[in-house]
Amino acid sequence: MPREPAHAGPAPEPGEPVVTPDWMTEADWLAWCEATAEDDEPPGLDEAAEGEEEPGLAAGELVTGSAGFTPGGVLDTLPGSGTLALFADQAAGEDDRFADVSDAELDGVIAAWDRVEAHASARKHAAVAEFIRRRPEPECELKGPARMPAMWDEFAVDELRHILAENLAAAEQLMSRAHDLAARLPGTMAAFRAGTPLDPAESRAAEKLVLGRAGRLTPGGLRAAIARAVMEVAPDKARKRREAAARDARVQRWAEDSGNAALTGRELPPDEVLAADQRITAWARELRAAGLEGGMDELRARAYLDLLLGKDSRPRRQDGGSSPEGERKSGGADGGQAGGGTGVPGGPGAGAVPAGFAARLTLTVPAVTLTGLADRPGELAGTGPVDPWLARDLAASAALNPKTTWCVTVTDEQGHAVGHGCARPEPKSHGKHRKHGNRDGPGFSFAPASRDGPPGGFGTWRLSVPGGGPDLIVALDSLSTQDCSHRFEARGHDPGVKLRHLAEVRHATCTSPVCRRPAGQCDFEHNVPYETGGRTCLCNGGPKCRHDHRLKQHLRWQVDQNPDGTFTWTTPSGRTCTTEPTRYPI
């Protein structure tokens, strides 16, 4: 570009604006435009092919207004970036009312800001990583491809907390995440919740297990997937981390912002936590049956305190006794308790909820883990992934209880359930024809019992559990609904016990893409309504919580159940999201 000549006129008086004379004639201007026209042209297809164009924007494509935010539009698929932030900002308009934006475009703008937020967070952590590089611990070398020190200077965190006006713990956590991202997981925000750092090879292995589907998972689902991936690639480290954390078991209390208080236990044994949780629920139901008012959350909170303090909060009758229904159910007798209410001797634990209360829970363990052939994580319903050693301990403990029931689920390579069977004792008439696998041994065994089995299924198998009990027979049914045979179809509206069970095995949580409510607490919902001819069958039903059941029935929403077991949800603005069947440990 031609250089602008220096100002040659007289100096202006103080306070006067400086007026620069027009130093380029019209002919000069046209000549300059012609000379620089090639530089100003938008990139062509050749340049785009070389990767010089911004990802997601086609070469030379002109994006105007908010049209690019429609489903599948160029801005709807553009990764988080400053460019995306610019377009999203323009869509808001001067008054932030999005006057010229349609509903579908507004959905795209919201999703765009979410990607921009993630992009900004990643950039912030990259900057903090560079901050760490420049403040290493004395004599701590920069190592690895990321050139990161193993430790940073003792007082670097104080500098960062002054910059951000953060407390010490928050600043340390930020530096730790930034260090792990740069040194171990460059390329994924999912590593923020990966727990105890892995070595670089383990980190990359865990990243590969989760990254491809991270965008389709809810935050809770993503945390569980990451925890499972970490356990899969480094199970021994997961066990040591759990055992070390158990030494930090504690009960904490603090004041809530409302003026009330909070009390919680941390780093407790998972099996005992689940048993305690269900014991709280059992007593809460007793309180509700006795007429105590409040929602289930309130009643569980009251039951929690009752069990800790030995109280009985069931309401009194006007004659001074407990309510007849509550007394009948609990078998309790009058006998005042400290703290109020008519009590049961020893508190509620001695009545309706006796000591040694056995909780019902679902533990999922890969067969190779159960039989000791490999160390792969299991999963405890309501808790999440558990390391292989805890999974085996829990399974062995459950085997000692004769009321324990056992199921076997066959999965594909992605962990989706494709077959399932519930174990039953082997008929005595078969006893002389078989040997007890591990009847007198300490472990489990799982072996074929017969090639025969349910039609289209996976045969019949024999499961032996420790403790000397009888062998169990498992006939494995197929869960496929491709060309469904309707073998489990119920004649009426309500599913049979087996149909409901199989639907809950295939989808262990609500089939909404953003809900994690356990399937056992959901409705069996017909995708094509029963009233319009829809079958009560595995191919036309699945678990939905009551809220999402009602949402699916809204006229502006559409949900399609696909033959492969997935559900496609379409919002009022036309956006789609697909829920896949549950991924089990494999």
C-alpha cells in the first residue's frame, strides 16, 4: 500500500481537530485497487483444500445474518472459535432480543455459545499451561512434547490467584487441570474430570475410549464414561486411589446459604452407602404411610435424622398413640423417644427397618472379571463404575446371601446389551448329569450347559457361585428388535415382568438424551401409543421418566424408536438427538 505522506500544513491550534488533506487522487485510488484486487479476493477452493480456510466454513462462502445457525447450517457445525463468537454476537442484535432470528436459528445460537464457552475455557487453560512453563520449580526441567515441568514454583499459584481473585484451592485446581491437559490429554476437555492423573500412554488410551462419543453424553454420563475408561486402562491405580481415599473417610457439616445446615459422609464404602440409602428410603415410606406430610425428598431427610438420632417422627394420633397404619406396618410399640414422637424401642431401626437391613441393588461385572481372567471395571447402580477388586468383593459377598438373584447380559463390542437371561436353580433331576463347577471353591465359573436355548438366543449356560450353593441355569434370550418376532409382547397395555425387565436391561436409564433417572423408576412408554394400535413389545417401548413421558406426548415433539434400539428425539425447532442403548462394562 502506498505510504501516506507526512502532514505538511500549519500546526493546528490546541484543541482543534487535525484535518489530513486528501493525498490520493481518484486515478491513484483506482490504480491501487487494481494492484491489490488479487490480495483482497476470498480464498478459492484450492486454498481451502490446503487447509487454510476456517474449519466448517466452505471456501468463499458468504454467511449473512443468522441463517447459518439453522440445523446442519455452516455456523451450526462450526467449532467453537472467535469467528463463531462474532457471528453469534451479531445474531443478538443491538438490544439482545434476536429480532430477526427464527426458533431453529435461536437454538443454533445457544448451542454455538456453548461451543464458544468451551473454546474459551480451553484457551484459558492453555494460557495457564504456558504460565506454568514459565514458572517451573527450581531445577525442574521442561520435558515431553508439551515441554511441561513436573512441578511448578511454590508461589506461582499465589500469583495466579491474585490475577483471578480466586481462593487458593480454586487456583490450584485450575493449574492442575491445565497441566494435565497440556502434558497428558491435549485435545479433550473430557480430561477435566479424569481423576488421579495417569501416565501419558494411559491418558491417551482412556481418551480414545471416550472422546468419540463425548459430545452425545450428558455431564453425568460423561463423568461415568471417563471414570470407567480410566479404570479400564489403569485398574490397579483405580484400586489404590479408592483405598487411599477410604483413609480420608469423614463426616462434614456446613451452613447452607438459606440458614439451614448440611451433613454428609465422604469416601464411604459403596455397598454400605447403598444399603444406608435404601434404609433411609424404607423409613421414609413408613413415615408417609403413617401420615407425615411432605414430598419424598423431605421425608427422606427426616428419615435420615430419625435413623441417626434414634427418633420416630411418625405423627401421633389424637389419643396419644401412633397412627394405626404406621404401627401395623412397623410392629412398633409406644415408648417415648428423646426428641419427640411416639417411638419404637431403639428408634426406627428396631422396628420397620431392622439392623442388618439388606438392600437390593444392581451390580454389573464382566464375566472375565468375575472369574478372575481379567481386571475390568464393574458398575454399581446408583454409584457408577467400580474397580475390579471391589466388584469381585461385592459379588462374593452377594453370593453368600441366598436371596441374591443373578442375571447374565451378553453385549456387543460397544457394550450394548444384545442378549439377557435370569438365572434359576438347576432342576434336581439334572443333578446326576452334571458336576458342580466351583461348588466348594472360592470363585465363580460360567460354562455352556447346552447349545439349546430360547429361539434366536445365545444358548443355555451354567453359573456356579462361591459358597456351596446349587449351580444356576441361565437361558439367554436375544434383545434384538431387527425384524422383531414380538416374542415378549404383552396382550394388554401393561408389560409383563419379563418384558419390563428386558427393556430396563437394554436401557438402564430413561431414554431421553439428557436424563439419567434409573429405568426402574421410569414408566414403560409405548413409542406408538397403545390406543392407536402400538404394540406392548420391546420393539415399541422403553423406559421414560414421567416428565419425559409427558414431553414425548407433546404435539410439537417427536420421538422415533429405531430397530437398533436407539431413540431419535426431534425438538419443536427440528433439531435431533439420538439416545443409544446403555453401554455396559465389557
